[in-house]
Amino acid sequence: MTAPGADAEPTAAPPTLSVGLAVGLGGLAAAFLAAGTPLAGAVALVGIALLGASLSAGSVRLCAAAGATLAGAVVAAAATAAPPAPVVGGAVLGVAAWDVADHGLGLAAHVGRETTTRRNELVHAAVSLAVGGAAGAVAFGGFLAAGGGQPATALVLLLFGGVVLLAALRG
């Protein structure tokens, strides 16, 4: 005899912790970017809305669109000559928000919401923030070492290169 509910399929929704972390990190990214320029903050809010929709619908494509929109917010901040610190902070937090959301969707697809994944989610978020923070610190340090004569766009391109490298290593 099997336990009640043992044959039930797992709920294909991301764990609630991943949802909260992703949206929270996205909100922090929007706050950083809005401190640089209101346009970037507005674009980031659209990205957060897409991130929430992707997590509600369980859509990897919407999650990718959310990540692209958050990246667009960083580019908008750099293009409007926002100070470098909010651009770097917004970039790191935006990438971490997307990464946590994407990881949550992966957990949903593999094990469902019912499985205990709290430790996995927290470690993943911490590592994502640590790697992003280190990349942001190197980019910001390079910007400062260059004497501040380089535009913020150069800083964004350096961060983008780091993100592409991380994505290549991850995939």
C-alpha cells in the first residue's frame, strides 16, 4: 500500500523562497538604478514585473525576457551618465535576481515545490551575490584605477563581459 498522495505529480511552481529572493533582489536592483536615473529605475520595474510573471507562470522564456529587461535598465543608467556606483550595484543585483529566478524555475521543473530546497536556494543566492559582487568590485576598481575618465558605458561593457563569462561557465 502506498502513502496517500505518493502518486501525485509535484507542483511545477518555483519554491516560494526563490520567488521572494528573486523579486526582493530585483527590487533592490531597481532602487539602485533609480538612484542613478529615474528612467533606469522605471525600466527595472518592468523587468521585475516580468520576473514575477515568469515565476507565476513557470516560464523560462519570460524569465529570460525579465533578465534582458533588467540588463536594459543597466544600459539605460549608463547611457544617461548615471554615477558608476548605482550602475554597478544595480547590475550585480539584477543579475542575481535573474539567476535566482532561473534557478527556482529549474528546481520547479526537477523536484517541484513540495521538496525541501531551502538550503540549496540560500546557498545558490549567496554564491550568486558573492560572484556578482566580486565581478562588480573588480569592474568598479578598474573604473577608479582608470582615473574616472572613462564613461560609465565602459563600466557596463566590462560588467557585461563578466556576465557573458559567467553564463558560459554555467552552461
